[in-house]
Amino acid sequence: MNKLHRHNNSCRCFLRKISTNYDAVLREDDVPEGYCGRCCECNKLGHTRLHPHQGYQDAWCDEHWQEVLTQPFKPWYRRRSFIAFIIGLGAIALLADCS
């Protein structure tokens, strides 16, 4: 295993040893021993981990996991979708006031 995985104990590889169901599902998806998922970005073999900033779990290859770790954290109120939502609400309020 590479250095990045060896120092990261947050992946789900251990489930393969304690759960036959989990191991069977991974075998059906052609995920060999030493991995616990396929990358959600490029479908390479990877590890299932909890996203450090968003709070959801997915699988990433080592390259994309490094990108995830280096992305700056943006609180919910600094995301574009939230800002667009607020602008939209303001536009609706202005249109409702005008009529």
C-alpha cells in the first residue's frame, strides 16, 4: 500500500475482513483485495472515505483524494449555489413588491 493510504485509517478496507456481505459486494464490483471502492471521479480503484469538508462518504483514488484534501473548506454560506439562491429570493421579493 502506498504512503497516503498507510497513514490514513479512515478508509473502509477493514470492513472487508469483518463483513462477508461487504466483501461480496466489492467482489461483484471487481474490487480486489487492498481496495474498498472505485473512485467517484475516474472509476479507478480507490478507498472509501469520509469527505473532510462536506460530511459525506465516497470513494476516491489516491490522486483525487489528494485533491479533496487540498481543496479549501468553504462554509455553506460562501458557496455559489447558496448565494444564487439568496439573489433569487431577493428578486422574487422585489417582483412581489412591485405588483
